[in-house]
Amino acid sequence: MFETLKNVFRVKEMRQKLLYVLWMILVIRIGSQLPVPGVDTNFFKDWFAQNTGDAFNFFDAFTGGSFTQMSIFALNITPYITSSIIMQLLTIAIPALEEMHRDGEEGRKKITAITRYVTVGLALFESIAMAIGFGRQGLIKNMNFGRGLAVVVCLTAGSAMLMWIGERITEKGIGNGISIVLVVNIVSRIPSDLGTLYENFIKGKSIAYGALAAIIIAAIILLVIVLVLILNGAERRIPVQYSRKMVGRKLMGGQSTNIPLKVNTAGVIPVIFASSIMSFPNIIAQLTGNANGTGVGAEILRGLSSNNWCNPRQLKYSWGLILYIVLCVFFAYFYTSITFNPLEVADNIKKQGGFIPGIRPGKPTSDYLTNILNYIVFIGAVGLVIVCVIPFFFNGVFGANVSFGGTSLIIIVGVILETVKQIESQMIVRNYKGFLGN
């Protein structure tokens, strides 16, 4: 990987692309510090300090702290992520969108355009909800229609601008624009989280205790990174053999290939879905000002909050962790089922004259792929749960109170590996062009 990056800086075109990406990252970080006009920038800092619920912690981690600072990028690209997931699900459910998806480049352009409109709509809805829900609680100074409208416009425009920046990075940079924006946000939070760990476990302690705590923290982070690398790279390869056939006067075919099935087929989507569903009741309670109530409803909200999981003094709330694990496993199967169709794959193999050795073409092949898929999806879901639960455990037992965790590390590692592949492919294409040019 380091050799690839070294070669990139030797090529003028690639060097310009990297500089363009760095320039866009600078714009993102500057925008993350610009407050929305008319808001109390300390509102969310004080609000987070007073509330134990973590309904917005996941959201704030994805925005790189822009949410707590209430900058113009407070909503960040979360509306775009939500919009992309919605469109991906609707493409499977609505025949017209599915047909559009199969139309090739033109169809994908239309779906991308629809995704942009949905993104703006979601950003508008979220900004209105924030302006009304939190504006009356003190977010907006001297709350009135004009000030509320200004906040809505700034938040919506900021989210749309970040979407545009992500697309420009994809077109003029090194690809994976939206993913790079997301990683920049997550990475920007790591220094403050490391500072929190230092304050909690090292500062003011004896040299021996502080050194031991630093070693344990580094070992845990390294362990999670290794698990993420294994989870991200693991795959099951299904061998496929193609029969030989006459095409004109030539004997074609006969080659062997494989179908790579990733163990973590759904990526971080199950975690995002599970976290969103479990955070939704808390978000509604916060917006309506009923977050700190009493009774059964309040107990349920505390159980849904990950801040109360694995806490030895409040073990009764750890039922929420069990629900979280169940939801992660469920969405791993659900998302895989709508993105990978064993019957369609089996039909394509059969049409191309291929077969899996030892398995008859058609339905037996489909059943075989389904059984293999169910097995590896379960392994991937368990691995995903382990990676995500480790930070919850240490936050609950030791009070680590950090925002980055397994989900963030999965995203960071996955995007870095994918970006390196993009750079390598662009370098290969350039080398081919140079060879052909000579």
C-alpha cells in the first residue's frame, strides 16, 4: 500500500487528484467550524452533558462533531446515506426502479438524480424537526419564524453542499467521494476520543498504572482493527466450471472461475439500521422534551440507550444490548437477501453454460448457494456483532465514553482499502495508456 502511495506522487495527474481531495477535505473541516447564524453554539454541548441518552451520539460521530458545534454542516451527509439506502431498498421493491437500474449508465444516472432529490427532502425534513424541536428549548436565540427559517436553510444547504463535494471527489479526485467525506468526519473525532481516554485512565495516575492502561487501550484498539481487517477481507469462493462449446470453427469455453461471497456481505448496513431503529424512540422523546420522564416508558428508553449497557451498576438495562444483537443479525440476513439473489445467479450460470462441480444446474445450484450464503452471513453477522460490542463493553464497564467504535473502524478500514484499490486501478489504466501511446 505504501509503495502504491509513493508511486502516486511521482505521477503529475494522480498528484493533482490527491491535492484536489486534500483541498476538499480542508473545505469540509472549515465548514464544520462555521456556526449556523442565530443559534446558541453551546446548546448541544450543555445538552449532551445533562442527558445520559445517546440518541444522537451515533449521529454526531458520523458528522465529525459538526452536530454538537451546530455548524452549517451539522446534518452532514447522513441524509445522503439514508437516501441511498432507501433507494437501494426501493429498487428491489419497485419494478420501475429495478428496470431503470438495469438500463445501464443512463438508468443509474436517473437513480442518482432521484437520490439527490430525496437527500434534499430528507435534509429539509430533519432541519425543520431540529429547528422546531430544539429551537423552543433554547437552540435558537429569540426563536421566531425568520430565525427558524434561516436555520433550516443553512442546514439544508450545508448537507446539499457536502453531497456535491462528495460527488466532485468521485469525479475529479480518486473516487469514493461520499465514503471519503464520511471517513474524514469519523477520523476528526478520534483525537478528542483519545484525549478522553487519556483523561479517564492515564492522567494523574502513577507511571506504572498509566503505562499499563496505555498498553491495554492500544492492545484493544489493535485487536478491533485486526478483527475488522479479517472481517472485511474474508470471503468464500464458490468454484464454477464452464463447459466447452463450438463457436464457428473455434472451440470456446472450458475455463474455471469462482463466485466470491464476502463473509460480511452487508457491510455496516445492519449496524446502521439497528442503531437507527433503537435511537428513534429516544430522538422522538428528546424532540418532544419527554426524555427525562419516569415510569415504564422512561425505563424502556434507558434500555435502548447504549450508554446504559454493560454497566455493572445497571445490568437491568443491558436487555437493550441483546435486542441490538438480534437486530444486527436480522438485518444482516435481510440486507443480503435483497442484494444477492441465489436464483438469479444460478440462472445466469446455467445460461452461460457453467456449473458448480458436483452440483446440478438450476434449482440445486440455487439451493446450494442459499445454504452457503446463510452459513457465511451468520458468521459475518457474529463477527460484526463482536466488533461492535467490544466498545460497548468497555464504555459500560470502565466508563471509556468514546464515540468511535467498531462501526467507525469498519467504515475507516473498508474505505481506506477500497480507496487504495481505486488508486491502484487508476495507476494500472495509466500505465496501459502509456504503453499503448508508445
